[in-house]
Amino acid sequence: MNIYVGNLNFSTTEQSVRSLFEPYGTVDRVNIVTNRDTGQPKGFAFVEMPNDAEAAKAMAALNGRDADGRTLAVNEARPKSERATDGGSGHRPDNRGRFGREAPRTPPKRQVLT
């Protein structure tokens, strides 16, 4: 089971998160999420435990518990949502502007009669 651990102190290490969960069962993996550009922790992590019963016990025991001066939010991780792939251009596929309105249309070219 994949478990979300939120509201972590930014100085929390992978080993300290592992030591929180190991009393409840086997921990396969701990992943502290970091900022892609700076490498600084974002304040949450994912813990993988192979046994669902042990994972449920750990979630019940650790949710709301104080760790490094912060109250933890521990629950089952939701699957990552599918993102629309538009090639990464930042272009809005529905032709709406950033405020949800239709994009302005360009007026037709005028003919000059002589």
C-alpha cells in the first residue's frame, strides 16, 4: 500500500520517516518529495508498505501524531491523476483565454477601394 505523509518538517530525513513506520511493519520504500529546481524538501513523502493490514495500523497510529514539531497527516495515497498531454506548449486546447473567455478573434482584413 502506498501511504501519503504530509506536513513534514523540512529537516525530516528518509531514515526518520522510516523509523516512524517500521514499528508497525515492513517498509519497502520511503520517498521524500523535493523541489525539482532547488532540491529542497516540499514537506511531504510517500511510504510503501507491502502488507495492507500493517499499513492500515500505521496510518491509524501516526495520523495526527507530532513529529519534529509538526502534526502529521497520514492517509492512503491517491493515484496520480492523468494529465492532458498537449506537447507541453502551455497552449489551451479549448481556445479559451486564462479567464475562461473565448480568445478574441482577429478582424477581417479591410479592402481599400480607390
